[in-house]
Amino acid sequence: MKGKTKIKVQEHLDEKWEDHFEGMYISYEGENTILTGNLKDEAHIHGILNQIRDLNLTLISLYTADEEQR
């Protein structure tokens, strides 16, 4: 899973958490937080998903750049 990835979580996560998400950038869509960035490999995505779980955030969606174009 290489390439640009977009992860949407249900909560409004403060931008100060950006450093904890290994190169992902935080933006907002309504009350949801969007994490966007280039993931290196599957281990990288698992690290991001583990962080989302550890913060008790609700995952809404995860898209790679290829999937968004479909």
C-alpha cells in the first residue's frame, strides 16, 4: 500500500497530534479529521491505524489515491 492515502476519523483531532501520525497531515471536513500523506508500506499504515485505535478515534474511511479515482 504505497502512495498517497486519505484517512477520515469521526472526531476533530487537534493539529498538535500531527507529529504522532508519522508524516500525515491533518485537515478538517466538518467535524471530521482528515489525515493525508504518503505511506511507505503496510507497516506504516498499521502504525497509523494503531495510533487511531490507541486514541480511541472512530475510523470512517481509508482511501489510497488509486481507489479515489475509481
